[in-house]
Amino acid sequence: MKNRMTNQRIKILDYLRTTKKHPSAEMVFSEVKKQLPAITLATVYRNLNLLAEKGDILRLEVNGEYRFDADTKLHQHCVCKKCGKVIDLFENRIKIPLNKIKIKDFEPESASVKIFGICKKCKGGKNVKAA
């Protein structure tokens, strides 16, 4: 059965739930391999994609690569244009009310907000202006 929670899938999900880094598949592989030395990168990719398709995790495209987030609550992401760091933002004023969007011949199911800028580290340690 394809959707059962295998040991590999559990370890991948456990790792994602313990990090705020929004890791790539390679980063997940590197961490999970410490606990499961026999796991392959292909297995990690397959499981990450399955978890994302099921809605158990978020898959974000950042600078041409996928990054993963176990926090599926409604929130936005801030992406540094220099280093690619992704920071969670829980800003209630930024919402996309999909039930109010009317598009001919299309039913929206989800939307995401990415805010691009420069992180504090790339800015040289100076405080980054907030709106």
C-alpha cells in the first residue's frame, strides 16, 4: 500500500517537524541518513513529494529548487534574494480569501505568498526594516 507510513517517511517527517530551515531534499537526505544509513536520495525525493501531495508538508520553490516545510498552518514565507534563506511569517493581515476569487472555468484550491527581500545576515547584521 503506497500511502502507509513507512519508517523512512516517519523519519523524514520527524526531521522536518524539528527544523525551521525549510531544507532541500539533499539537506533532508543528509540528516535522515544519520539515522537510516541505507536510505537513498531517490527514496527521500519520492517520500517528500508524496508527503507534499498528501498535504502533510509544504513544498516551496525557491531559486529553482524545492524546499520543504512541515508547518502546514496558514502562513507566508520571506525569501532572501541573496542567500535563499526562508523565514516563516505568520501575518494575519496578509490573507488570500480564495472563496471570494471568481475565475471563469477555474476553481482555486490554494495559494501561497512569498515575500522577497534581504535577510539580516546578508544585510550585514543591520536590522531589516519591517512594514
